[in-house]
Amino acid sequence: MIKIKNYINGELIDPKNQHYIDNIDPSRGKVYSQIPSSDKEDVEIAVKASEKAFETWSNMPKEQRSDIMLKVADLIEERMDEFVIAESLDNGKPISLAKAVDIPRAVSNFKFFATAILHYASESHYMEGVGVNYTVRKPLGVVGCISPWNLPLYLFTWKIAPALAAGNCVVAKPSEITPMTAFLLSKACIDAGMPKGVLNIIHGLGQNVGDAITRHPKIKAISFTGGTQTGKTIASIAAPMFKKLSLELGGKNPNIIFADCDFDKALSTTLRSSFANQGQICLCGSRIFIERPIYDKFKQAFVAKVNKTKVSYPTDPDARLGAVVSKSHMEKILSYIDLAKEEGGTILSGGTQVFLEGEYEDGYYIRPTVIEGLDYKCRVNQEEIFGPVVTITPFDTEEEVLMMANSTQYGLSATIWTENLTKAHRVADVVQAGIVWINSWLVRDLRTPFGGVKASGVGREGGFEALHFFTEPKNIFIKMGERGH
Ligand code: NDP
């Protein structure tokens, strides 16, 4: 059985306490590897190593840092199949998805920030007759990165890459539920010649490792992606310590489909935005609002497509949905389906667990589920389910749909479907979300700001926003002229 190790000070090592926890393959419901159950002692060692490495890493010419990061990207690319298989096994997602999205995106994250740093210019503000201000941006020191299980390497590298590129050293914790590709990343870093202590990856539970990272006084910033409740806990500890905080949290994203949309495109993209990665993407649209004139037509066509969507084991090339990530998560999703019935909803498609045969009989599979007839204010329409469950609701006016769309505590993303340009802009302007897609979904340009409003988060990732977060500006003024004091 594979035993994952921590990556601390450039080496793969056991946790100090020698405790390990089981790692489960959700497609079979079986333990397949063990991961360190690290604690604050391991975090302490990593922080010390990081502090030591910071001096060299932060003063290294950025071209050299960039080269090392590009080498890491190349190694992930060379080992693509190994990473793809590991991600799919750990998370339960179809192998086709890990191959098309997760791992290529981890490569892009490293390449993007390794090169972005080469174009990161400092600003200057000239004052006529007085002087000039120039603003340098310095790395923060040791920073903490904590990421979730849904897009394991994709989101892990989305934080680590800008932090490293900007010259910081990193103590990072992947989700304990999906640690395998972070372990493979450790090996790639060693092989790429990443200096010791620059990146440290510590495996273990959130309440142990995550908490120790959050509380450590030498860790200057926390970049976190995960649930809103965990984000609240982290903020309550880190904010009074004046740490910089980037929090990417939950969502309950609306899909707003107007009658004048391109029907076929709206239909096929909505299928994807509902159920990709078993609905476990923070950007999935889980509340579908359809304008009344096309409600019945859309409903019938959507349900017909959902009924044909294959749920299967991850290596099945025809699988559109794989397993959800864990037994407890499956139970949570099923409990929301029960709640939907209690709240007066009608299940139009799915609504049940799927039992595969043979070696997959104990896996965690759920049929993609479509529910109608629920009030927009009910719990199923307000709380994040984070699974293959969507609700459909008709609307009559723009005002009504915006009121319903904006009614949750969340505000991560939204999609708008209409061929009317003016209406698209008007709705995009007032829908409460950090990211809006018009006539599309999940088209990502890594230069754009990424993040949510309200309980979906604080701060932005992506492009120079991420480099801003991982640096501190210092303004320096030089007097040149006679004016001023
Ligand atoms: P969690 O909040 O449970 O966990 C996220 C990470 O935080 C994990 O590594 C977890 O460790 C760790 N953690 C847990 N408790 C603590 C703590 N007290 N202190 C520090 N770290 C802690 O989220 P999930 O992993 O369940 O991920 C799903 C959530 O992530 C959803 O709400 C989803 O919307 C959100 N998400 C948001 C995105 C965005 O960009 N806005 C993108 C993707 C997901 P452990 O695994 O051991 O619990």
C-alpha cells in the first residue's frame, strides 16, 4: 500500500508522531493508501525550513525562480498519465476529466505564474516640480496555502504557483481527502531542483495541520479555498493576527436562461455546468432559472439529456459522472434530496444512489438529479449542496429573476443566457457575483480576477491580483524639485 510522505525542507519524510490515516478510493469505497496525520510539530519544522530558504529564494533573480517553476511544469506534463490516474483514483472523477482539465490546468498554473512574474512591473507616480514616488513590491515571507478536495492539484497549484513566483516560501496543506497529486508534486519539485524549504507540503487533518498553519505567528498570509464555515474559522484566528487573507469560499450559483437564448447551446452548456465533476465545482450552477415561455420545452429537453447521462466508474471512457468524493459527502447530498421532497419539490430525474457491480459495488455514486417546484427561499435553494443536484424554477420578469438569483448569502458566479446584448449587460451589471459568464460557462483566462462576493469570499486570485496578494507594496519618494516640503 502506498504511504504518502510529507515534503519538508526538500525531503520526503514521515510525520514526527508517526501517525497515518487511511486514504479511500471513492470509486470502490476502499482504503488504497495512507497519509501522514501530521500536527503542529511538523508545521513548526516546515516554517523553520521555509524561513531559512526565504533569504535565498526571495533574492534569487526572478528569471531563475521562473526557470525552476517551468521545470516543475514540464515534469508534471511528462508524468501526465501518472498524475491523471492519481487524481481520478483519489477523487472519483472520470479519468477523461482529470486528463482534459485538472492536470493540464496545474501545468498552466505553474507556467502562467512562472512567466507572469517576469512581466510584473513596479509603478511610479511623478509629481511635477516635487519628485517621484516609486512602489516596489516585496514578497511577504512564509505564507500558508490550504486547498480543498474537488479540484485537488488544480486549486493547490493555483495558490502555490503565484506565491512562489512572487518570491515567498510556502507551507501548504492539500485536502486530506485527496492528497495523492500533491505528493506527486513534491517529487516533481525535488526532481526539478526546487531549493530545500521553498515549498513544504504537509498532509493531515484541517483541525490539526490547517489550524497550525493558520495560527503560526511566522506565517504572514493565508490563501484558503474551501467551505464558508471553515473560512470563517480561519478568518477569526488569522485576522486578529493581521495576516493577509485570501478566502475563496462556497457558492450557490444561478443560471439565468432567457427565452431569447440560443436554446441548444444553453441546453448543452447547462448540462455541463450542472454536473461536471459530479457538480463538485464551486462554479457549477445549481439554481437554474428559466423564463416561462421556454420553461416546459427546456425542462423536457434537459431532463431527457440528464436521463441519458452515464454515471460510471472513473476509468469507463463513457462515464460522464464518476463517484462523489466520500461516503459522508454522498450522505450529505442524499440528505438534501430528501429535504427537497420534504420542502415540496418534485424529482424530475435521478434522486438516488447508483449501485455499480463488481469491484465498484461499494463506491459512492449518485444519479444526476433535477428538482422542480421548490420555493426560491427554501433550504435546498439557499444552501450549498456541492453535488450533482440542481433545481429548476420558472420566472416571468428580469426583476423577479434577479431578486431570486441574488437572494442567497453567496455570490461566486452566475451565467446569463440571452441573445439580447443590452439585456445581457444589464443583468450582468446587477447580479451579485464575482464572475459572470454570458452565453458560456467556465471559460477561464488566468489573467482575470477570480473570486466571489458576500459569503463566497474575500479577495481575488488570478493574474496580477494573485501577485499583489502575495506581495506587500512599499512606496518610496525621492525629492527632485524645489516645490513641496
Ligand atoms: P473545507 O472547508 O472542509 O476544507 C478545505 C481545506 O481546509 C481542507 O484542506 C481542509 O482540511 C482544511 N481545513 C478544514 N478545517 C480547517 C481548519 N479549522 N483550519 C484550517 N484548515 C482547515 O472544504 P472542502 O474540502 O469540503 O471543499 C469544498 C468547499 O470548497 C465547498 O464549499 C466549495 O464551494 C469550496 N470551494 C470554493 C472554491 C472557490 O474558488 N470559491 C473552489 C472550490 C471549492 P481537511 O480536508 O482535512 O478537512
